[in-house]
Amino acid sequence: MSSIGWIDFDEKERDRAQRLMQLFTEQEARDELGLGAIRDSIADHLFPGTSTVQTRLRYMLFVPWIFSRLPRQRNAKEIAEQIRTDQIRLRDALVAGKENNGVIGVNAGPKLKRLPASVYWSGLETWGIRRFAGSIDAYAASMPSWPNDAGKDHVDDDHGASRSTPTPWHPRLPPAPKGMFDSASFALSGYEAEFIVDRLVESNPDSLLTFLAQKGGHAKSDHIWTHPHVSDFPNRMRRLVEHASIFSEAMYGAALQYNLQLSQMRGNEEWIEDYKKQIAEWQQDIDLVRLKRWSIEDFWQEIRHPAHRVLDCTRRFVSEWTELLQTSGALKRDRARAQSLVKERERRLKKGQSRFTNRAARDRWKGSSGAYRLQYRWSQARRHLQDLTRG
């Protein structure tokens, strides 16, 4: 069973731990075979600053607008309470504005636990909108000691040359709309859209998200590798997308095999037949010629990311699984080897909580774990690009 021990070294480490805990609750974080570091490395190269729990792009402005107006004359506890209250007010204003898609906490109301700030806090730093380096709690705790001009979110001249105290938010942050807490929408103004594109160019100039944002268009493709303009992507991003596509397709087979084996151990005939059918469809769809040409060495080189460490045991599992697919015709032969690889991988990851060895854990299994193709947060990036284009 996974666990996290809390050691309060500094604010950056604390923020990183909070982000890690958030990942455990995200849908695409269901990581039964320990592929999360690879998935997130690719996603952070392609779509930095996004996460699977983000909904609409304008929250990247709503959050700093809320924090920029906080009164510094109060103590840290009162400021923290104000932060929560204003986020609930924003939820109510979006509902009043007839927004019905992507409102965080639309059904929870005042009982909302996951607030927009916690969802977007890391991304705001990645995009260069947030300049305060600490956590939300640290922000509230430090506010009473700030100089009078530290909370200003606009420079007084064209270049801000006279500023001696850094601001917690980018000095070009657009002004908050009037009546934001009465009625709000996700529609971006032209200046707001321009500001976001400028921040992406400044903070992540080589990412695919920045390239697509600059192009000013969006696509309805289910996966980034089926984007209608994939041939126009920058060379490195096009190579990475190709790697991501092959990896997603190969490991989808491992996920299906894992679910099939558990279904067989549970003796649920409906589940067994469903996964056998899905495996047959996957075998029909997978491009074995492309897979056999795939260079796993180039893959490891391309996905390297400073924020994610891929363990040697994970590399070994991926390499062995890929080699098996290449030599077995995508599991049309040597099915026993496939079963052994998947079983051993899960047992090493979960140890005493392995569903293969722990009957109680297996009995709690609901019939599906991670049985999907990896998307690398494309659905969230696509939604943001749509918001950016529509304005």
C-alpha cells in the first residue's frame, strides 16, 4: 500500500508533496503497472502546467484575481478563510452566469473540498503567472508581512523599472472583471487570451501546448497523435508524439492483460469475455510493423524530464513487454509469458497488497483498473485550447 511521510523541509518540497498527493486522486493516475513517471514525463513535455483535474482555462486568471485582492491587514487564519470564501463565491457567480460545463464544485456548493486554487496552483507557476514560490498556506501566512506594494499586480510604467519588491503574480496580469462575484463566465477577453499565450511563450517556448496556442486553432481529435495537423508539429514534438502513441498502444495491451487475469481469478465470466474481446480488438488494431521499428533507446532519451525519475525496474518491464509484443505477434503467441510479466510487475509494486496474492484486495476489486489508452492530458489541453480560441 502506498504511503507518504510528511517532512516539512521547505515550501518547494511541501508544494511538490501536495502535488503528488493530488495525483493519487486524478483519474489517469490509476497506475496499476507503475507507468506514471513515464506518462507524466511525456505529458509535462507536451502540455506543461496541465493536470487531469483542471477544467477550464480562465481559472488560470480567476485564481490570481482572487489572491490579488486579499486584505493583508488580517492574520493568516483569516486570510485562509477569505481564500476559501471567495472561491465558493466564484463558484456561485459562474453558476449565476449560466456556465454549465467545467465549474469546479458545481454540485458541492459550500461543502466544496477541492478548490480551484489547489487544482491550478502548480500550473500557475509553470506558466509564469504565479511568481510566489511557496504553497497556498505559505502565501496566506506571509501576506501580513509583505511591503505595501508587494501585492500589486500591475506595474506603474511600461517596464516596471522602478519596482524594488517582486510581486507574487505576473505584473501584466489582466485586471479582474467588475462584478466577478456576482456573475462570471469562462469567456476570455482578447487581452486575457493574449496574456496567456505570452506567458506560455515566455515560460515554455518549446512545448506543444505553446505551439498549438500560437496557432490559434483547436481540434476534436481523441488523441494528440490523431490531430489533423500533426505533420506540422515541430520536429521534436512530432517525434515525442509518435513515441507517446506507440507507448500508449503497447501498454494498453498490458493493462487489458492485467484486468483479464484478475477477472479470471475472480471467476467472473462477463468480465472475462469482455476483456478477451477488448484484447482481440487491440491485437487487430496495433501496428506491429511500427512497433518492431520502434527504438526503445530513443524513447528513453526523448522522454527524460527533470521532474520525473523512471526507475530501472520500470524500464526493464517496459522493454521486456515491448520485446514480447514484437516477438509474439501482440500476444497471439506466448501468452504465458505475458501473464508472468504482468503478474510479477504488479506483485513487485504492491507487495503485500497485490491483488494476485492478497485475496481481500482482490475481492475489493470492482472489475476495472486502468483499462484505457494513455492520453497524456490531451483532453485537458484540448479544452484549454478551445477556450483560448473562442475567447
